[in-house]
Amino acid sequence: MTGSETAVLREMRWWDIDPVLELERDLFPEDAWSRGMFWSELAHARGPGATRRYVVAEEGGRIVGYAGLTVSGAESEGGEAGDGASVQAADVQTIAVTRDHWGTGLGSRLLTELLRAATAFECAEVLLECRVDNVRAQKLYERFGFETIGVRRGYYQPGNVDALVMRLTDPSTSANPASPVDGNGVQGTETND
């Protein structure tokens, strides 16, 4: 049994960067993140001012997936009360699952955790970019209620591949359609408001 049932989700820490980089380079050879990019993201993932949430999926001592989200304040048009207040928005930075775990539901578990984090950060919406040629990922996001709102031409470099911009409004109402989970089920997932 592999994938969603046996993988343990936990907070990504600095010692996970090297194995995550190996997976990143395998899955995204043209536009893989650098070590410095992961260090930078994790530097903002802990403490009272945390604006990031990164998790890994571990199975048998091996990292088989990872995901990350960033949060920022955005000036709303009038805010909820019409006062121009700042609202939180989240952006899914990355989700990746080893090829031998594709189709197991692990991607859904990782996305569910990111949406829980967006809810804990009190985000009004979640945005992401998805390669136009990654139909499998698009279907995952659509199952969670994401809708395409635009296209970013040549977003993924050096391959000059377009990205769909997708948005989910009110992540607190989105549920994992494949396997609802009670509690957060992730080790080391305290949010620091």
C-alpha cells in the first residue's frame, strides 16, 4: 500500500531541502527551484510573523511529496465593510508527488493541507499557476473548486510554456472531494498567527 494511506504529512524543515531538491529536479527538470529558493521560503514559515506553509509527505523514511503556500495581504476594493481594508490571499507555490505515487490521492491530501493553512491564515482566496500542458494537475484543482481566471504567457521558462491562473474563493468551504479527513492529520502543523 502506498500513497495517501501510508504517507505521513509533516512540516517541511531545512533538513528536507536536499531530498526535496532531488524530487524537484526529477519532476521539473526545466524549471526546478534552487536550494536558495527553498531556504528563502522556509525562512518565512515559522514564528509569529509566518507567511508560508510548507509540508512534506514521508513514507518509509523517503520524501514522496511536498507542497507549499505563501500568504500576502491585498488591498480589497472597499473591503468587506467598504473601508478599503486589507484581506489575506494565498498563493500555492508548489505541489509535487513522486511518479510512483501519482493517482494515489497524495496530491489531494497535500492540497487539502494547503487549503487548511490558507483558512488558518484567514485567506479570502487562493491563487495558483498551472502549466497549460499539465492536465492531471488542472483536474485536481478543478475538483477542489478552482476556476481558471487567466493565462500568463511564457510563464514557465526556459520552455516558454504558458500558465493558467486559477482561483478558489473561500478556501474554508473547499473539501477534499476524494477523501475527507477529520482533524488536520499533519505533524508539526501549528499555525503562528
